[in-house]
Amino acid sequence: MKPEAFLKDAQEKIGELLRQSPAKDVERNVKAVLAQGFAKLDIVTREDFDTQAQVLARTRQRLEELERRVALLEQATKPNDATPGAVPR
């Protein structure tokens, strides 16, 4: 038997064994059990997590901007201590 024919025959036999193997069923069952377990846990998908991380980053940036504006407004409305007759708050 030629080496090419032998390798082809071996490949076909291994492929047939794998198709008939219970490994596929075991893999399918393990995936189903894991999916049920994950469904019971309070977890989020990576996509949802990344989306919320982006929202949080934008919110944090907006908060910092608003804090800066409030500080500027507070500074602008403070009475000047050097002004005669200024009433302290």
C-alpha cells in the first residue's frame, strides 16, 4: 500500500471514529449544563459590561466638567474680601 493511500485511509477511519464517538454528545451535554449554571448566576455579557464601562467613563467625564464649572461659578460669586463694606456670607 502506498503511503498516500495509507494516510488517506487512516484519515478516513479516524474521521469515521470521531463522527461515531460519544465525544460530541458529551461536549453538547457539558455546554448545556454550563449554560444552565450561568443562567442561574447574576452575570452580564462582555458586551453589556463594555457598554456600561463606556457609559460610566462618559458620566465621570461629564461630572468632572460640571464640578469644574460649579467651582468657577462659586469663585465668581464669592464676595471680594478687599472690597470695603462687603458682607461676609
